[in-house]
Amino acid sequence: MHAPIDSNALATLFSEARTHSAWLDKALPDALLEQLYDHVRLGPTAVNSCPARFVFVRSAEGKQKLAPCLSKGNLDKTLAAPVTVIVAYDEDFPETLPELFRHADARSWYAGQPALITENALRNSSLQAGYLILAARALGLDCGPMSGFDDKALNEAFFAGTTWKSNLLINLGYGDASKLRDRLPRLPFDRACVLA
Ligand SMILES: Cc1cc2nc3c(=O)[nH]c(=O)nc-3n(C[C@H](O)[C@H](O)[C@H](O)COP(=O)(O)O)c2cc1C
């Protein structure tokens, strides 16, 4: 049990945090990406399966490989971002379960069940992408998540011959708040939630 975080921390994570498309010219050291992952990996996943895999694209060469896979509207901001994270999932995650979930033979629950594997991998790697966004904000970074890309082309460019598949992209850096548009509305409690 922990005390609730204070209003400054809540502002950093939620009320003042925004999706960014413009970036300050400030690099992200690889050590910070490792620190980020150290937080992300502790977020909960089903049977502790941790199916997400993360490619931190930050070299000019990596960005050029990514560029042809991006939708037109996502191209410039992605090339300008210090880092673009490919959040992928490993279809072979059941093979890690003897190590990651020692309480039971969880690997056998997925044997011969490709649909269940994909469902678990997509659900939990999407959660892990959310953990990454919040962990990045907690470390003072900003994010720009994106689904506007050609996943077949990206899988071919980055993951050919592997069991990894792309889920979404997240630009990462220090956002230029002066370029933000007004925050869009959100649904109120009585339209999005039900007390049962
Ligand atoms: C999974 C996901 C996919 C998104 N895809 C795109 C995208 O392809 N291009 C884009 O410009 N914004 C994309 N967005 C950004 C959303 O439009 C943005 O997060 C939302 O409008 C909320 O903005 P705010 O955080 O500034 O309030 C995506 C966001 C998420 C979470």
C-alpha cells in the first residue's frame, strides 16, 4: 500500500501530459532508454508473459528504414523525433513462460493455439505500450503514439525471419509544447462508465 501520488505527479502523467508531434533538439542517451525499460518491464501482463519487444530506432540509418513504412502524416514528425519506439510482440512468447511464470506449466496453455497467442500478445503488448507512455512521462519525456504505418512493410523491414510482429509506434523525446493544439475533449464518466 502506497500513498496516492501528489497533484504535480498526476499532472506529469495525465492532466498536463499531451501527445506530441514537434520535438526539441535534445538527444536521449541510450542509458535513459534502458532506465525507461526498467520501469516498463514491471507493468503487469497476463501470466507475466511480457510479450512486448521494443526497438528503439534512433540512428539515421534506422529512421531511413522506417520512413517508407510510415503514413504520409506521420513521416516528418517521426524523422524529427529523437527516438521512435517500435512496440512489437513476440509470437513465440510462450517459450519464455517456463522462465517467467514458474508457478504452472503456462506454456502448454498456448500450445497449438495461434489465435490465443495472437490475442494475448496483442492485448498485453498494447498494455505494455501504455506503461511505456506513462513511464516516459514519469521520466520527464514526451510521447507521440502512432498506428498510421504499414505493418506488413515494417515487419518485412525490421522483423523478417523472426517471430516478432509490430503493434504500434511511439515517438519519444522532449516535446515542443509551443506547437501543441488545444486538448481534444474526453467522454465524461456518465457516457463512458457504468457502475454495476
Ligand atoms: C494507439 C494510438 C495510435 C495513434 N495513431 C496516431 C497516428 O497515426 N498519427 C497521429 O498523428 N496521431 C496518432 N495518435 C495520437 C492521438 O490522436 C492522440 O494521442 C489523442 O488525440 C490524444 O491527444 P492528447 O494526448 O494530446 O490529448 C495515436 C494515439 C494512439 C494512442
